[in-house]
Amino acid sequence: MLVHNARLAEKECGIPRKNIFVCDAGDIIEIDIERQAKKAGRIHVGGVMYDDTGAIVSEVVLKDRIHMSQERNVCCGADRTAWHRTIID
């Protein structure tokens, strides 16, 4: 899709090929003072997942949660001390 967009930019909009960059996530484009651009390397990219406490969720925990959701496992807990039974005379 990106290559198709680059071809459209070149043919339909008249943008010179040297001014079109097809980049992946993490590609670095460097633009100097003379407004010349070039690919200058790559950086590591990816998502970071946080739980409701603000702690980072490890990839292992995330894979376990995905697996459990796909297996339709259900965990229930109950506290018997919280239950109250009232007898009405």
C-alpha cells in the first residue's frame, strides 16, 4: 500500500522520486539545513502495555491473558465471611 501511495505521489502530484520515502515503523528520516532528507537508520519500536496500577505488563503475562480469553476460561471467587443469612420469624 505504501509503495502504491508513493507511485501516486510521483505520477499524479508530480513529486520527484528523490523526495518520496517509503518508511516502516522505526525508520529515521534526517533532514539537514539545506532541506535534504535521507534515511538515517532505525530505532526499536513497539507497544508497552500497562495494567490498572500503572505497572508494565510483561509479554509473558500478556500472552497468558490472551490465551485465557481465547480459551473462554472463567475464574470466580467468593468470600464466605461476607455472606449474611437472615431468618425472619
